[in-house]
Amino acid sequence: TNVTMGIHGPPIADLFPNTTIMFADIAGFTAWSSEREPVQVFQLLESLYREFDRTAKRSGVFKVETIGDCYVAVAGLPDPQPDHALIMCKFAQK
């Protein structure tokens, strides 16, 4: 659901039921990064997310955002895709 608050009105919400969302989080990242220099952490995330972005683009998956070590992506948005779940599963396997 996409929610936007109007200044003088109720929220405007859109429902997108035919989507699949992936949250990819790096297991052990907090412990690993606490023992590294900031540049090492940045380089790891930059190279990982760059590859995720390339694969997402080739797969028809839309990157929503990155939050720390979490990568959020969606299939079925902004363009509807009837096989959104399959597209996301294939993306996740790569």
C-alpha cells in the first residue's frame, strides 16, 4: 500500500496485491563490521549492492532501497507482472 497524507484530507492509499517483496539481510554483518575499518564496510556493501542492482535490472526487479545491510526489492511494481513471485524467486537465487 502506498500512503500519502493530504494536508487537509484523509490519506490516499493504493493497493498493489500482485507484488512480491524481498528483504535481503546479511547474517552476521553487525559483528563483522564492528571489527572492520569503515572503508572496508563501505567497499563490501558498495560491491554487493552494485551486483544486486545489475541483477535486479536484468531480472525485471525494482530496487526499493537499502537500509544499512538490508536490500529491499520488489517484483510487480512499478509495472505489473503476473509472474512476480517467480521473478523474485529467480532473482533471489542469483
